[in-house]
Amino acid sequence: MAKTMLEMMNITKTFPGVKALDNVNLVVKEGEIHALVGENGAGKSTLMNVLSGIYPYGSYDGDIIYNGEVCRFKNIKDSELLGIVIIHQELALVPYLTIAENMFLGNERGKKYAIDWDETYKKADELLHTVGLQESSHTQIKDIAVGKQQLVEIAKALGKNVKLLILDEPTASLNEKDSRNLLELLLELKKNGLTSIMISHKLNEISYIADKITILRDGCTIETLVKGEDNINEDRIVKGMVGREISDRYPKRESKIGEVTMEACNWTVYHPLYSERKVCDNVNFNVRKGEVVGISGLMGSGRTELAMSIFGKSYGAKISGELFINGQKVSLNSVKQAINAKLAYVTEDRKGDGLILSSPIYKNNSLARMEKISNHSIIDKDKELLVAKEYKEKLNTKCPSVLQNVENLSGGNQQKVLLSKWMFADPDIMILDEPTRGIDVGAKYEIYCIINRLVAEGKSVVIISSELTEILGMSDRIFVMHEGRMIAEFDGHEASQEVIMSCIMRENNKMENENAKN
Amino acid sequence: MQRIKSFLKGNTMLIALIVVIILFQALIIAAGKGSLLKPQNVSNIIAQNSYVVILATGMLLCILTGGNIDLSIGSVIATVGAVAGMLIVEMHMNVYLTIIICLLVGTFIGAIQAYCIAYIGIPPFIATLGGMLLWRGVAQVILNGMTLAPYPDNYLKYFTSFLPGTDDPAFLLTTTLIIAAVICAVYVAFELQGRAKKIKKGYSVESMPMLITRLITICAVIMVFAYLLGNYKGYPVVLILVSLVVLAYAYFTRNTVPGRYLYALGGNAKATRLSGVDTKKMMFFAYTNMGFLCAVAALVCVARFNSSAPSLGDGYELDAIGACFIGGASAYGGTGTVGGSVIGAIFMGVLNNGMSILGIDANWQKAVKGFVLVAAVAFDVISKKKVKA
């Protein structure tokens, strides 16, 4: 019996308004590969950030016991000293530095004021050899593919004398061949005694590589499956991931569904930078009057890109396809045109793309449709304030006054301001991208009620969400998106989490098989 | 008490300005060198700083778009000044026509730079750094390194004369005060009417005592100011020009939709774009407008110096940028007011003037100004942090 290397006990981490982790326990034995799975937002990354010291000791409750000692990491440096290294999903490499420079960034060879470059490059080449990367360590990062960059990250971790390696979705942006290489490398390193924790959505990879699988759901540990003892096929894992009931967390509504209001046909969008990459591939979907349509899919499946490209081509290049609004073919070339066509897109990133944080509520409220509170471009400030107050009451936004800056509000109330901003723009069709991300259960319920009110008024609502229960609880119809394509359409009452999840997983496997054949 | 506190916090720079005025007044009297608030000196301060106020107004719009500055304005002024000199002093062209041509030249130069920034995507710092060298060179080429002077009286009278033009001191003081009183009356009437309208429409209004205190204070300041000017030569014409510019831009930034878009752009460019605002157009506007105001400032400057020199406007960009930041504009964009920038410009002006009267060495003056700029912004940053905590 291998000895226990890491024990995380009763970890609880709260963000303003949300409990991200609730008494989570994780036990990792020496020399194993331990997989961490769960839906988006289940708390996997948060847990790993706690472990690696990104959320310092004191900002969470519970204990981390590493090699028999209680650890209190103040920052990443502390955890790295003990050999715990985390590799994030977004690689943290500097494009214009060489492989070797990146590898020893913050861990330079030689003295502080005299870097030993000969030693650096020699060591780097050795490590590159270990991970099986045939590149000169003098190559700049920008010149190697993302799969090789991932290997550089691992070599970098090895350079820090890693004992426990944490990988956050290491294969998310890799193709099948590179993924396979990476998995083989991890198995190889395991033979040499390396312990790793791996977060992944790709269940086939996990059942291939993992010795144990811990499932998180809604910030709680659900169970740990052990290879050899438990049945760890994909269906079993999916059941653990989604196995909750949709209780009355979603308000009921009477659907009165009318004509099709918006329809996209053969909608294809290319990536703005990598002009060969299709982000949306021949997508067809529609939404009807008084209907809530849910778009489900993993992160990076192209949902946001689809919505933004429809919304006045605010994302993507070489957009082709047809868009119909109320049966009329339209071409919306700017956000202004989209707004005038009664379309609204409520962003998933309310702080980054949605609100002007340093600005008061009332100014945010009117920004998307200034015409309504101005006359010949002269603002009627009193009217603006009055309208903002009206929306504040209507959405029950909790704030001392609409003169309050948005940055001082909680996430749920910021989301309400963002919603009110777009409701103020008088749209008929609203696309809500992750409308409840990072807000607590109570505020979520209120947002759902607002959505129900909107469709009752005859508007069409499209919800993009990573939370399956939310999609299932709110939608009349559900589209499933995967790798830029619409792979399925379900009736909202017939669909279930298992059906959608296995639909995505099946597609995942299918594509990998195709890639393997090529 | 709470109200006074929030007033103090909201108007730190205004208070700092008053403190500096009082400080210099005390120092100058103690040193036996006359008075800062001597009628003639007040008139001087206006003439010396009129161009800074105009430039700071334009610079504020650039800074609002995201902390972007315009380094080229000193050189643009030199080029426009050179054009004015060529047309008026050399070619004796019609004054009105010259003014129009100069304004067009400035706007055009601004538009070129604005195009590079907004549509080609050159960072403002670099585009205007290039402009700074380019237009200085152009000015030198136009003037062939020479200074053109003097300007005819029919040009100077629009910038350097005084209103009402009379030599009778008693009549001058009376008219000046009457004009000021009329301005006050119009202002008060405007405020009261606005309040009545608001009440009628059911909007919330500030309390009557607050309003009266505010009105009395502002009117008192206007009257004292008029009294000082009336004891010298009356209202400098340039003061009227500057007031018009300031009022127009204050209104623009506060009460119009494009003005609001400028603030939004600086606050969060992406969110603004996703709200249907043509952010490139706003950027283009801010920098084109800067060119226009440079031309206005150039016309004022050549009149004040009564010459067009290749070195005209040297270092003005720093005065304008300094005025905006002292006046509370954020170096990241999105916050700042025209009023604040005007206060910042006057603050710098009083500092310059006061130190000159005290006979402080010019090199030390620079050092003090640099120190004050950093200290003022540091003070602002720290006090804002405390409010948040």
C-alpha cells in the first residue's frame, strides 16, 4: 500500500456571494495519477488553486496535509518549494523568449545577478529529452505548436523538482496525436515515481490513464472511484457528474410559443487570428416568439462565438450564412445595426465586456440605447436617472442608489444591471450568455424569474450555459453544440442530463476516432 | 457634517487651488513684492494661461478615451502659428480668412494623426511622438528658421485688447461690475428655472439652502473677479474666448451623447463597442478636435507674443497634460471633467506666476512644478483608495 502523499480535508472556499467549495476532501497516494472530474463550475480549478497557494492560507477553511505535514501556503512559491507544481489550462509561457528561458523563468540557473546561460541551456536540453521533445532549447516559444508548448510546461515543472504535478485540462487544446503523446509521457513519468492530479473533461482519456477518479459536483466531493475496484466506464462517471435532481430551483412558466423570430442558416465563422480554423461550422438554429432556447456544450465549443458573430459580427472573420429576423433576411454588420434589429447579446463576462465598472448604475443602464433618454444628442439627465430607478425597482437590484458605481455591487446585482441595460435597449430577441455565472442560488432564481417574465411578454430568449441543469430547467428547446457544430436538438421536456452528456461524449469519441484514422 | 466631508472629498483640487492662492498671497506680501491678487497681475495670469486652459480642454477628451495623451500639440501650434505668420505678416492676407484657414489647417493636422490612431491602430503615444517631431520640423521649414513679427493691430485686437475699451477708470469699473451682475443674474435665473422644471416633472432636486449657498458663493467669486479686472483694464478679450471654449466643452462632456461615449470608451472599451458605439469614430473625433483646439491656441499665442517663432509652443503639451492630471483626470481614462482640467491649469498658472513674482530661479520653478504634479496625483490616488476601503 503506497503511502498517502496529499490529503485535503474539509476545504471550504467562499467567493463574495458564492460557495465555490463546500467541505471538499481529496486524498492522493504517492505515485498515482488522480483524475478530478466535474461539470464546469463544479470547483475543480478552485480546489487546485487552493492547493497550489494561488488562494493563500487564510482565504479558505480546512487543512492541506502534504507528506504528513500541515501546509499553509502563502503563494505559489511556497507550494513549489515542496514540489507541488500546477500547469494551467492557459499556458503561462512568454512567446518571445526561448524554450530554455521560459523553462527557468523565476527559477534561473546561476546567481541572481549572473545567470549561467550555458548551464541553463544544457539543463533545458536534458529536460526536453526527458519529455521527448525534439526541439532546440534555443527555439522561441512562438515558433512551436501548442502541443509542444504543453510539453515545455511539463519540462519546466520537472526543472522545479516536481513531486506532485497538477494539470488543468492539459489536452483541451491538443489534437488526438499530441494528447496521446502527453498521456504516454504522464504514464512514463509515473513509473519514475511522479504523482499527478489531472483535471479533464475527456472521460475516455481519464478512464485510460487514471488510477483514481474523484468527482466534484456543485463544490462538493461526490465520490472517489478506484481503478480495479469500481467500474469506471464513461457512463458511470457521467452519472456521478450530473446525478442531481432538478428540483424547484427553476420557476415554472406557461409557454406560449409563437412564430419563429430569429433563424440562422448555414452559419459559418472563422477564427479572427487563425484564419484556417472554423469556430462555427454550418450552424443552423432558430428561436420562436415566447420561447426559451438553450444552447449547451462544453467550454470552447463555439457557443459564445456563435452568439457574438450573429450580434453585429462582433466576433470572427469570414462570416457566412443567412440570418432571418421575423422572416426577413437581414445582414447585421455592426452592433448598432443588431441593436436596431431588436437583438441583444448579454455577455458572459460582465466585468470585462459588459459593464463599465467605474461608472454609476444609471450610466451603464442607458449606454446601449442613448436615443431613448436624449434629444438631438443632448442627454436628459433627469429622465435618465428616473428610468434607471424604474429598472432598479423592476429587477429588484439591491443598491443604495443608482448613482452607485457598478464596481461596488455584488456579482448578482451586477448581473441585474447588465440585464437591465439590455432590457432598456428594447430587444425582441435576447441572447443571454452564462446569465448566472458566479452568482448565488437566490440571485439565480431571481434571474430565472426575469427570464420567464421576458418570454411572457412575447420576447424570445436564447440561453447559453455550461450548467446542464440550468439549460434543462429553463429551456423549451435545447441545442447541443460541439467543436463549432450543432450536434443535436432536443425538446426541453424530453432531454435529460445523461442524454446530453453522452451525446457530447459520443461526438468527442467519434471525432477522435476520425482523427486517429487520418 | 457628512455633506461637508463629501464636498471636501469631491473637490480636493479646488481646495488645493485656494490654499495655493492664499499661500502665495501671504508669501508675496511677506516678501514685500506687491500682491498676487493685484488687478494687473490677475489680468496677467489670464493672459499667460489662456492657451493652457484651451489645450487642457482638448487634452482631457484624449485622456478620457483611455489615458491617451497627445504629445504633438506644441509642434502643431508652431506649425499653425507659422502659417498664420506667413499669411498675415508676410502676405497681408485678410484677418478673418487667415483665422479660418488656420483653424482648418489645425483640424486637418489633427485629423491625420487621429486617422493613424483610430483607424490604422498606431498607439497614440507613438503617433503623436512622431507628430511632435514632424510638425516642429514643418514649422521650421515654413519659417525658414526665422521669426515673423509684428502682427497688425486689426489682428491683435481680437486677442489682446480689453472690453469695454475705455480710459475712464470710474466708468470702466462700473461697466465691468454691471456686466458681471448681469452674468450672475442670468446664471441664477437659469438655475432657478431648471429647478422649477425639475419639480414640475417630479424629479428630485437639491435642497433650497444648498442651492442658495452654492449660488451666492459662485456669484460672489464672479463679482470679486470682475472687481479686480475692473480696477485694471476690464475684461481681456481672450478671457471671453476661453470661457466660451470651456463652457462649450463642459456642456459637451456632461450633457451630450458623444460626450458620454467618450467616458464609456475610457471606462471599458470592449463593453462600449458591444453596446453599439463606434469606438473608432470617438477616438478619431477626440484627436481631430485636439488639432482644432491647437489651432485656436496657436492664434491666441501668436497674438500674445506678437510674433510667429519656430520655437512657439515648445513644452505646451506637458502643461496641458499636467493640468488634466492635476485636475483629477484618471491616467487610465474614463474619469475627469473639463472643470477639473481648468482648475488644474489655473493651479499650474498660479504656481508659475507666484514663483516668478517671488523671484525664484527658473530652474527651481521647473523642479517645483514637476514635484507638485506628482504630489497632486499621488494625493488624489491615495484619497480615492481610502474612500474605497
